[in-house]
Amino acid sequence: MPQLANYEGDGKTTITMLDKELSKYILIESCNGRGFFLSNNSFAFGSIILFPNVIFQWKVKTIEDINRDSLTLFKLLEPKLDLLVIGIGEPRAWSHAAMTRMRKEVKASGVNAEIMATRDAVATYNFMLDDYRVVAGAFLPTVSKGEETLLKLKRNPRVASIDAS
């Protein structure tokens, strides 16, 4: 009598390994003040726009550069995005006025977007991609303590001392 394997029928149970499925997408593994370490073993310098399998440099240096024009690409996409995740570095590094203006610009662009700290935005983007959502990311690098202090001094030149904490 021939010996059969465990089960060879048409209703065979299969397993799809997430690591193999997600390996075809570009995920962000970590970020710093210079850019982003990506899952395809590369490093992207500066601000980036990220789609599941395409990455672009983004000509945005600060939140003051985020406006309807810098978000036009996301309105033209088909299929329409479920969400654009925007990472703005460290929100506390930006003035209230700049944050308010940027939020108004994003809303006026008509793009469904969430704005948050870059580290949180990266995690949200990776999670949504893992959930097979139609998602894109627009990320500014994180801001180091030194850069944050310089931004504060730039906004308020009357500050005479630098907080060393």
C-alpha cells in the first residue's frame, strides 16, 4: 500500500509568510536627522515621499514648505489614497503659527492626511502598508536637539541663552 503525505487534497491549507509578502514593499526601518534607513538596505537622505514600492526626494525642508503645491502629486493619484501620512520631524520644533498655517494648507489641498511626528508617522505608514491599505508617506527627517535649539533661536533671536538640557 503506498504511503501518502499528510494531506494532499484540493482544500489544502496554505500559509503566507508576511515577511515574504512585505519584502516587495519599501518600509522605513529607522530615521535620524539626515534621512531614513529603508528595508531594501538603502538610505534616503533628506525629505522623502514614499509609496509602497517607489521613493522620491521631496523638495520640502521645513513645514513652511508644505503647501497645496507640494501636495499636488497626491491629488493626482489613482487609485485614490486611503491616507497620506505626513511626518514633520518633531512638532515641538515648529512655531504655533507655522503649524496652524501648514494644517490649513494640507486641509485646503483636499488630500486625506494625518500630520504627526516623523517617528509616529513612519510607524503609522508601515502599519497601514502591512494592512494592505492604499497609503503614501511624506516625511521630513527627525530634528536633533541641536537643530531644534537653532530653530527656536531662528524664530526668536532675542533668546540669549541656549538650554543645555
